[in-house]
Amino acid sequence: MANTIKLKKYSDVIEEYVAAGTITPGMLLVFDANGKVAAHNAKGGSAFPMFALEDELQGKGIDDDYVATNRVQCWIPGRGDQVNALLTGSAVVKGQYLQSAGDGTLEAYTQALATAVLELEDDAKNGFKITARNPGVAGNAINIKLIGSDSATAGSEVVAVDDTTKPGVVVITCTFKNTSAAESTIAQVVAALNGSSDAAEYIFVEAVGTSSEAAFEADANLAGGADVNPGMVVGQALEAVNPAAATVRLKVRIV
């Protein structure tokens, strides 16, 4: 690997900023609240491509760290530029996308769009699987309340949706019969939730186990929803490298 951070440049935008702490040439940088530069500290977070160069004006190389209050030579590479960056974490293959590892180094980009899910089961493993209609983190703000009532009627369960009281939060309530020998079944609650056009806008419900068993009370949120932010992708590996629990250098193309 070359003894420089700029491996290929089509643009040459270099700025100088004060270091907030120790910075190794090749680190991905971010501004702190005081306008100083520091190692990018948001794992998988949005990142503007800005990397620390070696301080060649002081005769230093890529292994010579900057310390707090030093003036850092910061390169803002453009698309297609190639950076001698730092890699940690799992092995990467040529062409794999990279994201911030949260400490100035890069790691394999592993983010995937995911849909929030909630599984509710009784002691016999009977119950409900509730899935958000739309993928993403918004599904994690869906709250399910299953409320038993003596005054309810089995087969005529009541579903209510509140998506206005708390911005971004959706509360879906199903009130069912819980009187012994006349209780609502899991299947009836599933049918009520799926049969509500308001609830069906947010969730789809399936029975788990024996659906003829009695319904039960619950109060929980869906979980596991995840968004994909294109700003998470910093660059693309131009070689296969395995850090093997260390920090290594890697040729990276800015995308």
C-alpha cells in the first residue's frame, strides 16, 4: 500500500481544521459541536466523506497521529477518488460497500431494510404474530393492546386505532370477551384486527399455535424495524481484506 492517503484524486479539496483529539491519517472525520474535527463516531450513521491526510507539511507520514489542537489536513474526496482508509470488523471483498464503524475506521456495510414484528404467546405457545404493513423503523412505534372485558362479545371484538394523540405513535387496541366459558378465541381476535380497515393500514395478524384457544391480554410494541439510509455508505472496497480483529489499511473508492 502506498505511503499516502490520497491514492487517486480527480478533485483536490483540502481544508485545515483543529483536531478535537487524537486522529490517525486515513480516518473518516466529522465536526464536533465546537467546529473541530474528530473521528466519525456514529456507527452506521450518515457520513460526509472527509478524511485526515498525513501532515506532509511537517514531514510526517500516514502512521503519525495528530493530537488535540493540532491543525489537521482534511481531504474532501469526490466520487471516484480513492482513499487509503482504515478498516476494522469483519472481512470485506472487493466491491463491497463500507460504512462508518463509529471510531474513524470503516467496516462492511450491513444495513438492510427490515419490518417490525411482534410475537405474543401464552404458556402453551399459542398466540399472535403481528407484522407491520410497511418496513422501516416506523413500525417500531406501533403499540398493540389486547384488553379483556366482561362486557365484550365473543365474535364481535372491538378494534380502535389511535394515530393522532402522540405524533409518530400508533396505538391499536382490541377489546375481547374474557369471561370464562364464553371468552373470545385467538382466531376471533385475529379476524377482528385483520377485519378493521384502520388497523389493517398498519398491521397484519396471524395466529400462532392453536387458534381456538382463548385470547389473552397484552400490551407491547412491535420491534425490529430498520431503515436504510443511503448516506450510510461512505465508499467501496477496491480489494479483499480481512482485519482479523485489528485495524488495517484498505483502498477505498468514494461513491
